[in-house]
Amino acid sequence: MSIDMRVAIVVNCLKLGGMERVAVNLSGAFAANGDDATLIYLKNRPQDIKPTSDVDVRLFDLKKSVLKTGIGALYYLICKLVNALVSKTFPLLFAYPSAFFFKRKLRQLEAEKGPFDLVIFRGQGTFEQLWPLHDDRFVYVCENIIKPQQYGVLSGVVYRALFDKKRIVCVSDGAYNTFQSLTQTHVITPSQARVISNPNNDVYIREQADKVEPDMHPRPFILGLGRLTQVKNFTLLVEAYAHLVKTYDIHHDLVIVGEGKDRDNIEASVKALKIEHRVFFKGARKNPFPWFKHADLFVLSSRFEGLGMVLLEALACGTRIVCTDSPGGVRQIMNGELEKYLCNQEQISMSDCMKKALDTGWSTEEQAYVHDKLAEFNQATIVQKYKELNQDVFQSTDNKG
């Protein structure tokens, strides 16, 4: 039987980004299930994305709360000074007052709404700000694979602060495996660790995909979509596309939707390959789904992915996909009938895979597989897994009593 819950999702900010969209989707999934869902964000930045359902959105501006106190402002400056001397120590130190004010604001919110059954923190940037907090109701979601030495010589100290004796959820088997490796490397003992994937609202995606984009590309195109960072490896996509044009003389253009620090490098590759007339940069879009729908092929070229939600979003729009066989969670999606559209992280392999996908229509077996794959990640399925996690919370609390 479904148990109604009061749940809070905590995220750093509500900018345009895959992790932020997942946080919004998860809060909407709980609300659609009839649960009381609150979405809490920590940085006072514009809300680029908002929940689609009846979700209570609250800002906990922790930095402002700390700086408003005289001693907090002084402590902030001390943390900055220490960080200048010992790199990457600022989050670890400034988390003390941030966690204090988060706990206070959460108590105030619970006095208004009633106590939360589950509080779900999403993203390592969120963990860093609040690592001193411990509560059986708190769950920390690892969105991606974790580099074991990300914090240099302080990595062991930081990772133990972030994860030791905490309830951890990883969004894919790949993310879980790297987390387990991290716990062995740095002697971390989480109180719980399990896999719960991200929810995919395919009904909402199709509704949004039907909306009109006034500057939709007028010719057939292949789509690359995401943050323009080196991790997403759009340079590889550009090189594979150039090889595809040269080898197979295809007529599709390449459209890239997104923004990021690597845009100059990607544009330089386009120019060096002399394909400026075939590659079009469309910037970041609040509604990316029409671009999925109108593309003949979506390609994910990442070096690694926690899960690869964009693959599910493309499939929900009926668009064929090609993906690099990268570390992380993509093989949770790109298996079975879709495994043949995995490519090596190399331009010729990707180019050949793109050609195969463009030349191949959906088979009956592939259509059935995609239908089942979307069902595996639908909102109701993921919410139910969190409800089971919530039952574990109560059982462990009862056992302590």
C-alpha cells in the first residue's frame, strides 16, 4: 500500500542543468503521487527551471544568513583566507555555519508544515555545504561517478565528512560501483548505500516537445545537447560528424544546444574542420524537448555519465540515440536492443554508429524494448523505491529504540 509522505528535495540552485532538472522532476513526481513535496534551494539565483506540479518551493539563503551575523561575516573571510593557503578547504570549513542555519530554517519550516519523513539532498555541491548534518531522515544522492582524489591531499578527510555514516543513494550501478571503490580507498562507512535511478516524466516530455520553437532548425539535423564542458566531449562529436560527412556524404546538419566553458574549443574544432556551414550553436534552452523531437538522431559523447537522463528524454520523444560507452550509468539504458548503438570514444567508431542509426528504422523489438526501458525509469517506479527507503528509515529508527 502506498504511504503518503512529507518529503523535501534539497538542491544547490535552480539553474539550467541536468542535475537541477532531475531535482525538479523528483519533487514533481512525489507531488503527482499525492505526497507533500517541498523543493528547497540554497543559492539566491534566478529560477531557470520550476516544478510542473503542486510543489512548495523554498529558498534557504544560507550564505546571506551567515553573513548577516557579524561573527559569520568574519568567519567567512577567515575561510576564504584559509582556502587561499590550502586549496579546496572553503566548503569544508564554511559548512559549519551553513549547516547550523539550514537546521534552523528546516525546523521553522517543519513548525509550519509538519515534520518531513524524508529529506533528499542532491549533488556534491549541496553535500559540501551541509556535511555536518546527521539525521536518519536525510538521504544524500550521488549524481555522478566520483573522482577518488578530487580534493587533492584532503580527499580522504573531505569524503569522510561528506559520506561517512550517511544514507547514500547512487543514481546508477556505475555510480554505485565507483562509490564503493571510494569507500574502500578512503575508509568510509556509510550507514546505507543503494541504487535508485532518476525519474523520467515521459508524458510531460512529450507535451513539452510538441511546443513550437520559433527558431527550430529548418533542415534535417543530428543533435548534441548538454553543458558545453570537456566532460561532455562535444569536440569528439564534432570530429565524428565531420568524418560522417566526409565518408558518407550525409545531408544532416549538426545542431548543438547548450552553453558552457568549452564552447570556444568546440567552435575552434568546427572551424579547423571547415564545417562552419554545417554546425549550428543554439545556446541553452529552458525547453530542450522540441529539439529532441525534431532531431533525426541524438548523440551523447560524454567521457563519463552518472546515468545519462538525456538518453531517456530523447527516447521519450521517439528519437534514435547513439552514445559513447563511457564509465558510469549509460549501460543501464544502452543495453539489450540499444547496445548496438554504443560506440567507442573515438571518432570513426562514433561516425559508423551514427550512420547505422540514421539508416535504421525502429524495429518492433526495439520499440518494445524502449517502451519497457521508459517504464523502468518512470516517476511512479522511482517514487515507490524512495518510499521503500523511507520504510527502512522508520524500521532502523524502531530498531534503535
